Amino acid sequence: MPFGYHQGRLHCEGVALEEIAAAAGTPVYVYSAGAMRSRLHALQRAFAGQRAMFCYALKANHNLAVVRLLAGEGAGADTVSGGEVMRALKAGVPPERIVLAGVAKADEEIRLALASGILQLNVESVPELRRISAIAQAMGTTASVAIRVNPDVAAATHDKISTGRKQDKFGIAYETAPEIYALAASLPGVRPEGLHMHIGSQITTLEPFEKAYGRGVALFRTLREQGLPMRRLDLGGGFGVRYLHESAIDPEALAALVGRLTAGLDCELLFEPGRYLVAEAGVLVAAVIYVKEAQDRRFVILDAGMNTLMRPALYGARHDLLPLREAPAGTHLQPADVVGPICESSDVFGRDYHLPPMAPGALVAFTTAGAYGAVMASDYNSRPAPAEVLVDGGRFDVIRERRLPEEQFAGERIPDWLASGAP
Ligand code: LLP
């Protein structure tokens, strides 16, 4: 357990979170290096008998230190923009371990990917395929491509994070795949040697994976029979974690399933886990600013809000909340609505959290905040996005400084014609 109470204080590995809050201020995201490593190792161990590579989905948490840490343990990178390719390279991920996905790759992004010599571009449409073909040809190179196929499987997760159903914007329709692969094979500058799919995120049972992977493997075989040079099956990410009562996907069970479905296929396997590697390794530490008794409710008002952790406002997601000081046994827990400082009614982390009495200055931690937390933070209401800290054993470092208020408008300009007039 990366987070737990020792002598009444909540710790991340060997460091008290209070100590980090005092050094880095609040709100602050705190990550356990050990927890990230152990999640990656669990996947690597489970798939040891299969030719599998884990390309960490940077979108979950793109901090350079996090990417470096995982790359150092053998992870590759799943990227979705030129910016993410640059981050992955900067963090030290070897290009031959980087894949680039995304429905809207612009010419410069395609050029950057090809010039960097990344492993594979995951193609989402025929127009994109033609664009990559033309650019690669102009650059005198050949792009290794995987086509993202939409298996039309409902992922049994939140509507907004399902990606593999017919109505979703991702990939090409399953039935059209043989035709589109044939087209790819006929185009110069592209080599269709991979098949890509990703059905959604925070999936906590194996059934949707079984369905989707089964369809992917069947198609992979058909394409081989069609004479395509298929060598890589990229099964995406989506492995669910524990927020409240769910259980995280079991790597051993997943590996057994994949082993069974791909038996005799003789290909490289790629996975794109994001959340699974980092979510439970992170917390968001915030301070109580006020406790307000009003409208027959108790509001605990924090210095973190929807601008710091957007998931509750955007998806109705619930993150557990722990006080940094452990409540003594027998403390009467009271229901409270936990809210942020932002001027919007949706700035609510959750209703009816059961909390010990809290005073201004008390510190709390939202759990399972390592994925899709800091990356989705913003400066809304001119509240600077938070700092990030990485803990390893008894050591901690700030890996992202808190933005200064004046940094927020450093790039803004008042045009001369406005500046000359007196306000
Ligand atoms: N590969 C592709 C093509 C993806 O679209 C995604 C996530 C992943 C891999 C990584 O999925 P993961 O292993 O993390 O589930 N902001 C949302 C999640 C959006 C996920 C988007 N795609 C949230 O906070 O729940």
C-alpha cells in the first residue's frame, strides 16, 4: 500500500503528506514511484511468456518524471499528439517504443513522428491514411501503420469514456477493415503491419476485453490470409482501477485471456495502459479553507476545485477522501458536501462524504488521483494549476512547480490600440 497512516499521519511511502504540503503548498498532487513501478512490473511479469510491450498512455499523466520513471522500467509510450511525442522523447523513451494515435493528426505531427523514427502510427481514417502516405513518400520514408478498428463492443463503463462502439468517432468500421487494409497495401509510403483497437477506459471486468480482443484476433488472421504483412497486434489500454469499491483488473487473468485468444498467432503484442499504471499511485492533497453550515448542509470548502481535479464535475466520478490526520477511534463522522472555490455549481467533489470534524487549515487527500488529474487541471478562475511531487521511499521532489499567478497571463498581450487609451 503506497498510502497509509503511520502514527496517525497519512503517508506516501516513507514520507508524511503533511511534510510535502508544508514544502510544496496546496493543492498538490503526490505520486508514489514505488506504486507505479509495481503496477508495470505486475503486467510485465504476467505477460513474461508472451511477446508484449507496454506503451504507457501519456494522456493519463504526462509529467516528464513519471514518463521517465516508467520508461526506465521498460515501458514505451502511447502518444496522441506531437506534444506527447516530444514529451516521450524528452523523457528518454526510445523512438522504437513510441506509438502515435489520435483522430486529428496534423501534417506537422505526422512529419515529427516520421522524422523521429517512432515505431508505429495508429491510423483512424482513410483520409488520414492517404495523408500519411503522401507525407512519408515526400520524406522518402515508409511509415509503419496500424489501422484502428472499431470492434463495436460496449465497454461497460462511463458513456464519455467508451470508444469502441459504432457511434464513437474512433477507428474504422470492423466490416470495412479488409478493404481498407487492401487500400493501405496499395499506397506508397505506408506499410500496414499492425492492427489497433481500444474500446474504452476504466473497464473493471474482462468480458468486454474478451469480446473485443476475440474480434481483433479473428480479423488479424483474415488479414494475414489476405497476404498483408501483419506483425503487431495493439490491444489498447482501458484496464480499470479501484476508486471506491471496484477491483483493479488482475494482470494474471488478463494475460491468461490474451494468451488463450492469441495462441499460435505469432505476433508482437502492444498494450496502452494509462490509468492502471498511475491512478492508484497518486493523491491530490488539498487544504480546507472554510467549513460552512448553510442550507441545512455542511460544506467543506477546499482550495482545490474542478480546475484542479475535473473528473467529478465532468464525469460524476467519485474519489475517496482521507484526512491527513487520522481520526481517533470512535470519532463521530458527519456527512459533508465537499466543494471547491470555483464559481460554478458543478464545482462539487461529492455530496455526503463522511468526515471527522474539520477546521480551516485541515488537510485532506483525494485518492486514486494519479491519472487524468494534473493533466486535466486548468487555470480557470485564474487559480494556478497545482504542483506535483514524486515520492520514492523516504525521498520526495517537486516534479512540477505550481504556476505563479503572473505566469498565467505571461503570454497575453494588450494590443497598442487598446493600451494607448486610458482605462
Ligand atoms: N489508448 C487509447 C487509444 C486511448 O484513447 C486511451 C484513453 C488509452 C489508451 C488509455 O486508457 P486507460 O488505460 O488510461 O484507460 N479522462 C478520462 C479518461 C479518458 C481516456 C481516453 N483514452 C477519465 O478521467 O476517466
